[in-house]
Amino acid sequence: MANVAVVGSQWGDEGKGKIVDWLSERADVVVRFQGGHNAGHTLVVDGRTYKLSLLPSGVVRGKLSLIGSGVVVDPWALLDEIDEVRRAGVDVTPETFRVAENACLILPLHPLLDHAREAARGSARIGTTGRGIGPAYEDKVGRRAIRLCDLADADGLAPRVDHLLDHHNALLRGLGAETFDRDELIEKLRAVAPRILPFAAPVWHLLDGARRGGRRILFEGAQGAMLDVDHGTYPYVTSSNTLAGQAAAGSGLGPRSIDYVLGITKAYTTRVGSGPFPTEQDNEIGQALGERGHEFGTVTGRKRRCGWFDAVMVRQAIRLGGIDGIALTKLDVLDGMEELKVCTGYETDEGRTDRFPASARGQAAVRPVYETVPGWSESTRGARSWAGLPAEAVKYIRRIEELIEAPVALLSTSPEREDTVMVRDPFGV
């Protein structure tokens, strides 16, 4: 059976929640493979809205849901989220949900450092969520992180905390911030251990068994390709790899386990936080897109910047991420617009280019080259077949396919999961 990786092809917030929920009904196992609780997915299931940050979307459907070792986990935030979905009637137990025992933890000191560094940057701040994701990944790479399995080692925990605080307290002092108390941190970890350890498991082993048993696996990504720490708009990026290649390393399965990569793509473009945005419309058009699309971050509530569809950026994301097809979302937000624009290239001081520059200065200097296409007055909201779409909407979709050099596999026409046009089932069923 096919295994599918779902990733964002823009700057995140593309509507992955609905698509992953739609696909999870066809999957047997759903696994998160990168990021942390800085990324949110909103699901609407039977009229009830679920806002998930760490829990894989499959948990709402009762599917085996896993968090891989590529994710950094705030155990307190995770337990709060579990309690919240339980109150909504979703049963979360170690039989249905597991966390990689080798996953690195986000600790209470990490948000402190996140906020202190953003404050020190002033106007040059990155625009992080302040959840401590970056500092936690730094600890992982620096080989000083506290991992989930370390909570079971009562004798070894204190020396690990001492090593960690030698580093972090020096940084906090240098930033003029309050240092973190050693005994307080150890006590917090010992208190949370019995609550979170029942969910710990060798996730790679569970996934290997699922793969060998012919079960369908859905790899659930967070954020988007242009926030990838290597290939995104650096330094205005997240702290992990967001491309489909990370699905293998971040879950513990080999790359040949992924049979299809689906790139979630919004019919226009949005971005949260700082950083370059060539097609941004800081005007009435951008405001209208934001209002129609309810463009506010699931996790932070921050207003999203809005602009026209950037085919250059999406095409680059498709090539970088090995995306086989896209799920085009929020087409209905464009209903009623007399004309639409699509970015087909960039102008630079050196001439025209068909790719996003690597340097921050180069990214900030590009000027979009637009192609204007007619809009449509009819509604696309709720359409469940091509026949239910206005002719101009179909032309817009076909032009996007040509420009990004990838087919539309799924088309979403509202937040409701049933309002989906399936061109190709990524699972091949």
C-alpha cells in the first residue's frame, strides 16, 4: 500500500489540517516528523473544531498517531493538548498515541531564551512564536538536550540538567535576563515524568512493523517549504527541515517508505512574521484576502500577511521537496474578484530570474512579474466536482498547474472535509 507525506509548499498555514484529516481516514497510522507546538492545524469534524499543535491529526479519527524523534516536544503543552481533546470527547491513550522515546524536550527555560533573544534583536527580530522551538533544536544539535527517555533515568537527570544550565544560564545572563533555577527545573521534570512516560515508545520500531504489515502510513508535516532551515528564506525560517525528505529521518523510516508527496498549496499566498514576501499586498486587496480567508495563526492568533499566488516560489518548493502533486486550498476565498494576478517570475538588478535567491538581501530585492487572469463572480464554495466550478476558476487552476509544473491532486473548496474534489487519491485506492 502507498505511504503519503503531506508538506506545505509555501510559508505554512496552507490548510494542511483539513487535508491531513481527509487523508487520515484512508490511513492506518499518522506520524508527525518535525517541528513542535509552534505549528497549528485546525480540523472541523462533524461540526466541531479541533485546534492541534502537537498531536497528529489522526488522533481525532482514532488512528494510531505517533510523534517521531524529529519533533521537539514540550511535555506540559502536550499533556494540556491531550486534556483538551479528551474534554472534546476524543480518547487519547497509549494504545492510540505514542511519542518517540528519543525525542528531545522543550523545557521551561527555552521560551525564556527565545523571548530574550527576540527582544535583543529589536527591529531585526525573526518573528518566532516564542515557544522555545529554536533553542530546543540548538540543544539537540549541541548534544546537551534532555530527551524523553532521560526522564526515566532518575540518577542521570541531575547531571544532564547541570550541563544544560551551564550553557543556558550564561546566555541568559549575557542577555540581561533572569537565570533558571536548577532545583526548580529538576523538580518540574520529575513531576511530569510519570504523566508523559506512559506514551514513550520506539516509534521507529512501531512504524517498521506497520510498514512490513502493509499498513498505510501518513507522514504529517508542519510549516512550509519556504520556512525550511536549509532551503527557506533564511534567516526568517523555522528551526527544522520542513521538506518531505525529513519525513524519513524524523520518523525513523527509510526514504523508500514514502511513495507519494502531497504539497498543500493555498490559492493565494500568506506569511506570518518577518521576512521577504515578494507578492505581498499591503493594501485593500491584502486586507480583503485576510478577511475572507480568516487569516489568523492557529497557534499565535497573529494576523497573516496576504498576497497574490507566487508560482515561482511554489515551483521551487516542488522541485526541492520532490512533490508529486498539490492539494489546492481556499479557492473559494478568491470568489467575486474581478481579476487575479499570478507571479510568474522575478525582476532583479541583474535581470529576470525564475528562482528565489539564497541571500537575504537578494530575497528582499526581488520584484514580482505578474500575469493577470480573469476572476469569477460565481461561488466555488462547497463544490465537490469540476463540473461545480466556474469556467474561469478551472482556467485559473490549469494555469497554476502549468506554472508550477505539478498537477492538482486535490482541491479544497471550504473548511468542511467533504467539500473536496479528488483528482487523484494519493494513497492510490
